[in-house]
Amino acid sequence: MKVVVQRSLNSKVSVDNKIVGEIDFGLVLLVGFTLSDTEDDIDYLINKIINLRIFNDEDGIMNKSLIDVNGSVLSISQFTLYADTKKGNRPSYINALKSSEAIKLYEIFNNKLRNKNIKVETGIFGADMLVNINNDGPVTILLESR
């Protein structure tokens, strides 16, 4: 499992010119799953994400977590995180989990975040989405469960 974490001042996701998810302050998470991912991978990354100290404290030092700042999450499914570009110029997505299985893990991921009292907004799984990210910093971190 891979998650690209971006600190955000505000971000939104649209499908067919309609906003389907929007946050004012928090994290944008681009979430991808691979063949061997389980709920253990989800639990590991959720714990890492909500406790990652990447928000500024009173002295301007990145020392506060999503929980500390009462931030929200915009979660976007992103199978292209598992693109393999070793051969040729056309990416292969053979390592990305098939959508019928990935959607189950994606829903579990978002529900587990909500169970931690995090406000979670999402796009629409599998849809052609337009994601507008106002990346603060910019701060972007790649997390992997393995």
C-alpha cells in the first residue's frame, strides 16, 4: 500500500464539473493498493498518517499532527501509484490491485480514518476526477506499508 500525503490549506475533487469532496485544512491522501495488501497495511498507514508531525507549531516548526490541528482528509483513490515504467514508455499497472478488490480496501481505509474522529471527504472510486490541491509548504511525503 502506498499513500502520497500532501499538507493542504484547501483542496477539492470534482467529477463531471460537480464538487464531490472538499476540505479547508488538513491532508490530501492519494491512496493506492497492491496485490498483497491487507487491513494490517491499512492500520499501519492510518496510524502513521494521523500522527505524522508535519503541521507547524506556534514557533513555525513542523511539530503537530493531523489530530493536534483537528485537520480533515481528502482521500483520493490512485491506482497509478503502482505504475511500472521499467520497460518502454507506457506504464504497466500489473502491480495495482484490481478495482473490485481495491474498492473494498479503500472503503475500509476511509472508514477507519473516520473511526479515529477524522473528517474524511473522498472522490468517486474509479471515476475520472479533477483534483485541485492547494499544497501548503509544499509538504509532500510518500508512505509505504512495506
